[in-house]
Amino acid sequence: MGIKFNENTREFHLYNKHISYIIRIIDEIEQVENVYYGKKIRHRNSFKHITERELRPSCNMFKGSYTSSLEHIKQDYPSYGTTDYRYPACSITSKNGSSITDFQYKSYEIIRGKKALKDLPATYVEDNEEAETLEITLVDDVIESKLILSYTIYKELDVICRNAKIINEGDEILFVDRAMSLSIDLPDSEFEMIHTTGAWARECHLRKRKLVEGVQSIHSLRGASSHMHNPFMILKRPDATEHTGEVYGFSLVYSGNFLGQVEVDPYGISRVMMGINPYNFRWKLNKGEKFQTPECVMVYSSEGLNKMSQTYHKLYRTRLARGKWRDKERPILINNWEATYFDFNEEKILSIARSAKELGIELFVLDDGWFGKRNDDKSSLGDWVPNLVKLPEGIKGLSKKVEDIGLKFGLWFEPEMVCSDTKIYKEHPEWVIHTPSRNMSHGRNQFVLDFSQEEVVNYVFDSMDKVIGSSEISYIKWDMNRYITEAYSRALEEDRQGELFHRYILGVYKLLQKVIDKYPNILIESCAGGGARFDPGMLYYAPQTWASDDTDGFERLKIQYGTSMIYPISAIGSHVSAVPNHQVGRVIPLDTRGNVAYFGTFGYELNLSTITDKEKEVIKEQVRFFKENKLLLHHGDFYRLMSPFEKSETSWMVVSEDKSKAIVGYYKGLSKPNEKYNRIKLKGLDPNKLYSIEGREETCCGDELMNLGIVLSKDYTGKFSEYYERVHEDFMSQLFVLNEVKDI
Ligand code: DGJ
């Protein structure tokens, strides 16, 4: 791995074993040109031969020159209006109202390792040998400001991280109207764009579309990354599959309003950009002030989508998530939400906890409804005082009793919200986000606290601290259940209102960090009405996220499959819930519900004190199985084998690093008569190893399992009665556990 600088041609080559990223400073124009990004190519002392300057009718920067049009140069952080008419990466308005900028190259620095981003989540290194960073400084003399573009390449991961920083070094005030984290011009448009689409309870459904001329984009303007689009985009070659071909991933480490966009121009160039959504964004920069963009993480794979996912999984699991829980085995939890909703008292909770303990479950999580007068979703958010009618000894007493049963105790908070019947709302109406003289829209009867105000963040911290500090709390579920409307902060000056959405998210990060600093041993699971803030920004603070409020095992296949595109299995909150399922009314066998939830953080969300003895036995076995295989499921290499977006079956698997163990999940939709033959071709095994498959007599070699596959249809020769006795059911699933057979 390294970053080479060709001094004569002013070219930078960032490379590791598999990827190359080459940029140059354009002569005379002095801006950054993108020369190449893709599979590793050898280093040359000059890449001048890779220069495209066609003669085209256009506006040119210099008199007598016909090839100095930025419209026809592939750039890395373009501005608008100096011969380029495509969407720019940045736009800054100066005192005279002009938003023309011309940042020109001044210097570069190559740094071992990777710098942290002030107040923002970002990937990191533990040792400076893991990555190298290039910082390019450009200056616009007219507006006296600096632009610093940062590029980090990891040694062992095919990752380039980018961010940008703008510094006002002049006397005049500047307004940053747009500052993307990344922009890159790829030389053609032979791509399909993959992204997610969704809504509450059906997050992360994958969509694929061919790139066409014009702009195609995903975005959020809701104050959170949102259920609608997760902040990632993938460009894949049309012939690329899960396991072959060229794929580029772009993932934004941010939890607020974002934009991901690809603009294909008439010459086939694809301009990809990602960052804070510029709509309604305006950041005032006084003299000496800086604006730092969030980080965007690019992954290149020449081995299909799955390899790209594995790179993101490893990076986000080990170099984005932090703290004690990053590598530690996560507890199997029972959450009372779908078991009781708001209708509980101490005895009901303790009875669930006692049953959970009998079954081997490790953590009890008390969800919404433990505070104030909250018996439905109309009241009390913001007053984090235990409800002594439901819980006579408060959270302190309850948590102690749960610990005495032998479980750890976890608690739900929704720190960013407030209901109008609370003390905090009545005493501080100015702490609520709301435009004066306008209607105040509610979402689930609640309003959003103005986290751009430090005072508010500190107040909420103190109220949480009172509860956490006086009880035995090992886990927090950090929920957020509505988007921002009528955005306006009463604490910001009028020319700073465009900063609110970003400042809000910075406030959320600040509060999370305060909680982590004081309680580093607490495991935080983030949640936003399910997956409305399932993003890399939150993963920096909370290593797991509740993926969706839809707990139906069949619906979950799509949600978890889509989420796995970028996020590690150890981050995907998944529970076994009751049937008929509360969201869709579907009845799915208990073992299938477990087989789906294993490929996530794993836990339960049903009333364990009212289930049958037979169900208890199944759950006991599920808990035993998950405990035995937690580390493999969470730290192993994940492979997608059959897509629920393409057929009615789904399959995926994990393989241990040494390839000695693997677990394969296979799931069916509706049961079919007289079914066709079927096999699952596995991935990632050692072709030369011999594997046993638990529950089957035969042993198979890795090459057989990967090329011929696991044979799903049975050999009924001489077993007629078995054939007639077999069970037919909708939503059946099978789990195959493979172990290397060593002594043969
Ligand atoms: C939304 C979450 O996604 C649910 O799991 C639950 O915690 C409810 N909020 C509680 O109000």
C-alpha cells in the first residue's frame, strides 16, 4: 500500500494490492483531475498518456485554448460556472452575491494513518501502518479561502475514504451552500445503480436501474438518513453479479439529510457525488472558521457485490464501530415491546424475565412506557422519571430485581423527543424545533427537541444520567420516532437557519458521545422507528441497530438481505416475535423465525411467560445454538447465495476465517407441490477441505459444495413411508451447519 507522487506530472497514485486511485493536478487550471479508479494497475512515472482532451464546442477557460473546458475534464471536486455546467461538489457565496469559486492547487501532504474528523463519526486506524492519507490543499485567492481534500487508502481493505474541509481565511463572511463529501467523474456510464427504497416496516428493499443521461439520485430531507433511502449507492457493471465483475460502492458516514447522485452527461461521463443534502443547507463561515464534511467511504470490488459487502462489513465492524462491544459477544436479549406494548407492571416484566432466564437468554430490555404517564404514545416523552404506578421501585428497583434473576438489564430512551404534557416542554417551549407563527406538525404526538442547542443536549444528558447512574443498566435502546418538520431554531440567527439540520445531527452525536464517555460499558442499540437511522454514522456510537419494526420472518429476509449490502451481520438488530405476526398477520414456523434472526444480533420479542412448553424447548435450543455460534455468525465472512428480490427462496451463509466452519440458511416462501430439483451452491469454503453437514450422514468436499452444491431434494429410495410422512408447510427453512472433518 502506498501513495506515490509523480513530481513532474503532479500525479498521485493511491494503491494497495487490489485497487488504484490516480489523480493529477491539471496544468494551468490547477484543479484536481480524476485519471483512474478501479482494479490495481502498475505504477508509472507518468500517467500523461491517460489524458483525454477532445476538441468539443464549449466554453474554454483560456484565450486561444480549445481544450481547457472543465465540462470535458473528469474532476474530483468540481465547482459550477467556470466552464462546467454539471452539478458541482461545492458552492460558496461571497459578500458580493457571487457563487463562482476557483480553488487552485497549492500543496499536498502525505500522512501515515488517518486523522479523526472533528465532531463527526468516521472510520479510523489502530496503527498508522494500516492506512495512508493524502491531503491536497487548494486555495481560492478571490474569496481567500482554502479547500482541503482528504483521501485515505487502507492497506488490507479495498477502501478509499474521502472528505473535504473549507476554511475561510479572509475577512469577509462566506456562505457554504453546498459541500459534498465526495465527487468523482467516472469515464463511462455502463453501470447499473443499486440502492435501497423503503418505508416504515419495509426498509432496505433493493432496487436496480440502468444509468441514463441526466441525474439519478437518492436522498433524505427528513432530518434523519430515513426509512426511504439508506445512504449508500452501488454502481455495478451490467454483467457483474454477486460474485463476479466490477462494482463501486459509495457509503456516507452520516445520519442526517443526505444526497447521493449520479449525473450522466451527454459524453457518457458519470459524475458520482455524495454528501449533506444541499437543499435548505447554508453554513455561515466567519473569518477563520472551518466547515468539515462528513466522510464518504468508497469500496471497489472486481469480484462482484458480495466482495464489496465483505469489505464494508470488515471496515465497519472493526474500524468504524468502537468500544467494548465492538469485538465482544453480544448478549441474547428479550425485549418486552411486542409482548406488552405500554401495558405492563413490575410483575409482568419480572415474569417474562424469569422465563427468559430459564431459556438461557442473557439480557432483558424494558422498552417504551416506563416513565411519566406514558400508557400510550400520546404522553410524557422528555420527562425521564420512572412511572411508580407501573414500577413501584422505579428503574433502580426493577433493574436490581432483573439482575437478581440472573439477567442483565437494558432500557429504552427516545432522547431527542418531547410531548407537550411534560415539564421540559412547558418550561422550555424554545427548545422545540418549530417555525414561529406556523402550524406545528406532530409525528406520533411528539415534537423534536432542538439539539443544535448545547443547553438542550446537556439537559437531556442530565435527565438520562439520573436514571442510568442510579440503576443497573447494561444496554440502551436509543429510539427516534419522527422526522423534523417546520425546521427552525430559536437559538440560531436568521442567516444561520440553514445550519439547523446539520447542527441537529452534530447534537445527537454529541449526546451519544457524552453517554459513551460516562458509561463506556453500556451496549447501545440505535433505532429510529426501526431502520430510519440505520447508517454508518450511528454505527460509530452504537454497534447495532434495530433494522425494522417488521419482525415477520419472511418480510425480514428482504430487509436483512438489503441491509447486508453494506452493514455487518453483527450490526443488524433481529428478533424472533410471536405469531400471528403483529405487522402482517402471517404465521411462520418458530424454527424459521429463529433461522432468520440468527443472521443478525439475535433476540426475542414476545411474551415468554405465555408460550407453550413445546415452544420453550425450541427456544432453549435456539438460544443454545446461537450462543455456540455467535462469533462465527457475527465475525465470519458473509455470502449472499439466493436473493429474495429475484425468487421466492433466499439463501445466505457465513464462513469462519479459517474456513473450517460454516452455517448456511435456506428459506422458502409458499410450499409447492411436486417441486423441481434444487441445489444451493455454497461460497467461500476451502475446495480441498472435507466437511460434514450436521444431520446428514454424508461428508462433502468444499469443491463439491461450491460447484455441485448442497442437494436439497431427498433420496427416498426404499423410504416410501418417510416420503408420505414428510411435513409440508409454508415458509419452511433449513439451516446447514458445516464442520471440517479433520481425521480422514
Ligand atoms: C419504535 C421502535 O422501533 C420499536 O421497537 C419500539 O421501541 C417503539 N418505537 C416504542 O415506542
